[in-house]
Amino acid sequence: MAKFNQTNTQKTVNKSGHVAYRMEDKEKLATMVLTTMFGEPKFYGDNTSELVDLAERSDMEFVAHLAVYARKEMHLRSVSHALTAIVANRGKEHTRWVVRGVVERPDDITEILACYLNMYGKPVTNALKKALAEAMCYFNEYQFAKYNGGNKQVKFRDVLRITHPKSSKHQAEIFGKILSDTLETPYTWETQLSERGNNRKVWEELIENNALGYMAMLRNMRNIIIADPKNINKVYAKISDPEAVRKSKQLPFRFLSAYREIAPYASSKALDAIEAAADVSVENMERITGKTLIAIDVSGSMRQSVSQNSSVSCADIARMIGSMAAKICDDCEVYAFDNNIRKVAISSHGGVISNAMRIPVTGGGTNIRLPFDLITDNEKHFDRVILLSDNEINGSWWNDGKKTVQSSADEYRRTVNPDLWVHAIDLVGYGTQQFIGSRTNILAGWNERVIEFINIVEQGGDNLVDKISHFEY
């Protein structure tokens, strides 16, 4: 099996100036893409332009697969739109396939076209015109009307004027309504609240008519609870329904965010519903056997929010994924670290969210060597270390600033367990790594799918880049 970066020993420095290993281009691009809200700042600066430059220099077939993987498996929209635009400009033969994979909602079409125009201007390639024209035929009038509003640079009528899609008679009638701006106003929670106000009666009607999608319910839980509709139990039932959770494609931190927002207002029934929803993510995941150390970075740089409009931090994502991993480990110890390290009490009977919230976010420096020094000094046998971090170790933690954290992992292997696996889950994607070699697995992403690679790789299966390279939908 081809191991991840097995022969890559080129050193560089990370964003905080400490020595690290260079990533190969595919690995670097994957970690950057799967840990980004495109165009949003990070603690050590916005690396959007670096991501775009790297993607434009990469193999376009891989970029196409990465775009679809980001959309389908990791549920990331904006960065998948940007990658699609790059493919349309640089890899025209892959354009139809990538557009088919990335477009799940009508507004994916307008976002892709807007992104292309902002990045490359006119003319739009024929390959993209044909692919978007085909995509315009996927949707009905209600779906177009639902996403037709707002102050957008590119609207559906602009797509029609640029792409000239061939359509059936029925579809042509819909396109005519788009061009004349006569689409029937859809019955949605947004239009109803706008017209009639945020009140109990409106919420009761929306709930009764099944007019609230899963995401709408989750994001509006606070408003619904305050309005106190008499049929609110239907909301709790849907929020916790396993099939609805799986179809919703929510990133795990969305549940943590909703839980925190409603906690001051909610009954235990509401909190239990969100907790149950989060637990669905790991219900059918293969157990991780043996002894596992889960090390969660709670340093100052991890307090950076994932977007300017979100209260969710990188540390929140680390806490959630760490809690999920703990839920499926047969035997594990969980530690939080910054410039100190402390063991975290995780309840075997607790939910994913409640266990995540047990992990304090303290701030401070980032000393990634601490988990390895701890188990080496105490000669504690572990089969693997799962590390959730931004990898931005500060050079001041070393007497010799030329060393990487790899030397701490090597020391443990020499003195305690030569078969230790290191699974380093990169949550920010600055483009460097601290670990190399066999029994090393570099991962990236914000949902439970990254945890699945722990067993897959240990059992001889594909790593993340292999999976992306061959991803089909």
C-alpha cells in the first residue's frame, strides 16, 4: 500500500515559524480545501490565494475529484464552487462531470458562474456553458423560486442568457418565467416569516405543513422554542430522527452550535433531541480497537472562528471530532493540550455533544510534543495517537528549533511501542505537516468521515488522497 508522504523529508517552516515538513501538492491541496470556508480569514491569515494558485497548478482530474468529494462527502459548498470554476478554465474535459457532482441545489449553478466570472471574466468556456445549461434542467419552478431572491451578482436569468439551454416544453415555460421574473412566490418558512412575522401561529402552520427542512429547523431552534408552538414535539422528533439526520448532511459542529444557542431557553427534551442527532453520526461506524490516545489542541490559534459570521471555532470542531472518535474507541484516553496537557474525563454513557463540552478551550501556545512526551515518560502502551490540531507548533518549545515533532513520535516507538500509528487530523490546512513515514496518516476535514480513515488505513486501505483520486458519485 502506498503510504502518505512516506518519502517526503523536505523541511520547511509553518506559519508560526517552526520547522515542519513540506507536503506534496495533492496532500497540501486536499488539506487546504477540506478545512476551509472559502475566502474566510484564519488565525495565521487568509490562504485563499495560495489555495487557488495551487489548484490551478495541479492535475485537473484530481481537482475535479476533490471538488466533488468536498461537496458530496464533506458538505463544503463555496470551495467546491471555486474548484469547479478552476476546472472549467483549466481542465475543460472534466467540466461536465464536476458540475454534475457539485450541483445539488439551483443556487450552486449561479454561485459557480459568479465564481468563474470573478476569477476569469468573460468569455465563459463552452464546456462550462454546456454543463450549466444541462444543470438548469435538473430543477422545477418551486426550486428556482426558492433560491431566486437576494442581491446576487449572477441570477438565474443571467445563466439562461449566457448558456441558452435546450429544454422540454415544460422546462421552457419555467425558463420563460425566470426571464420575465414571474416565478410563483414559493411557500417557504422565509417567505411566511417575512410576510406574517415571527410568531407562534406561523411556526405552528409551518411545522404542520412540513414546510421546514432539517437545516431550517436546526438553525431556527431558538426562535421556535421562544415562540412555543403547540406542535413543537414534531420538531424534536424530526431533529432526532436518524434518517432525517443522515439526509441533512449537517457538519457535526452545526449541532454543537445549535445546542449552545438554545441551552439558555430550552427544555431537556430539546437538548436531548440535538444530542441524539449528533450521536447518529457515529452510530454505524466501525469500532476502533486497541488502546487509543486522543489529543485535542485547545491553544489560542484554535479559537479562530471558521467564518466571520460564525461563533464556531476550530477548537469546537476539534472537540466534536475528538468526542466522536472517543465514542467508537474500545479503549481510549482523551487529553487537551496547549502549552500544558491535561486529561479530560469522557463519559462512556454521555452523548457526543456533552462529552465535547467537557473539553475546556484554554488558549495558550501549541506544544504538539506534549502528548508524545506524556506517554513516553510514563511508558504507557498505546496502539495509536489521534491528533486534532492546526499543526502550528511554536519553535520555543524546543531546545533545538530544527527538530520536528516526528522525533517525539520516533522516541516513543524506540522505547515503548514500535508499531504506534499516528493519525494527524489537520483542521485548518495551512499546508505543512509535523509527521512523516510509515504508520503515519495525515487527514483533513470537519466531519465524521475523517475518522473512518483510521481503520481503513491501518487495515491496508486507501489514504485520503487515494480516496479522493478515485472518488465517484
